[in-house]
Amino acid sequence: MDIQPITKYGVTLRPLTHDKIEMVRQWRNDPKISQYMEYREEITPEMQEKWFQKISTSGTDFYFIIEVEGKEIGLINVKDVEWDKKTGETGIFIWNDEYLNSDYGVRSTLAIHDYSFEVLCLESLHGHTLIDNKRANRLNKALGYKIRPNQEGIENKECFLEKTTYYETTKAFRLLLGKQ
């Protein structure tokens, strides 16, 4: 599948290319990012290379650099797509502090969700969020994600979102941001 950049809601999501994996590795290893990840160990260049080779040939993993005003500010993805079940797992991080508390996380998330539902033809998405990641939990709730049942005592909760719920819950967001 030839993956094209996505430009929507004032952001551009550029497909992750090999020449950007070291930058992404540096971002991912930064404590301000890794503290919100389940895997918090140092990622080596060799690990990053192996990971990139896997995702770039899988046909089920779609990673994008988030670009705003010509600046690369973070990474967003839909991965582990299960084509038969029409579902995949989403994730995002904003590395650039200048954009951390802006609405660009929402804009990027709307763009990848639209892509997942409209281009990849998925029917649901899921993700994992640490309990103490308040920013991500607020965003998930605003988008219509629900926490899967029976996760008491689990630090990295799994949540899910159905396509119809997404379009109902985010209609106002998408209308407002789509006009900018």
C-alpha cells in the first residue's frame, strides 16, 4: 500500500521514513515521553532499526510524523491492524514542548482516526493508556473511547472506540477544525 501524507485539520501526517527513525528514537527515549509508555527501557539504534524493518514491511502498521507549520512535533500511528476484524491500535506522542498543550494533539488524532475509518475502512480502534497519563485519558474520553471491562488494578488500561461513536462524539470538533 502506497501511503500518502495526510493533510487535515491544520496538520500534516507524513509517513515515517527510514531517515527519521533516529530522531523518533531520540524522542521516544526522552523521559518526558517514555514516562507515559509501558516500555520505558532505553531503545538502542539496533532495536529501532529492527522495529522499523518490521513496521515498514508488515502491511498492518502505519506510522506518521506529525508536522505543524513545517516543524516535526511528534509521532502518531495506527498499528497491528487486524484486517479481518477491521480494527487497529492507535497511539500518539507530542515531543515538541511548544505544541504539547495546544490542540494539535486533538487535530492529529482526528486526522489519523479519519484515515483509519475512511481509508483503511476499519470499524473500531483501541489503545492503551497509563492511568496517570491525564492528558491522554481526557483526549480519549472526549473522542468517545470507553475502557474495556474487567481492568481493575491494571495500570495500562485498554480502551476502545467504535466508528459510529467516533463520528457522533467528534462531529463538532471536526466541523470546527475542518473550517480552519
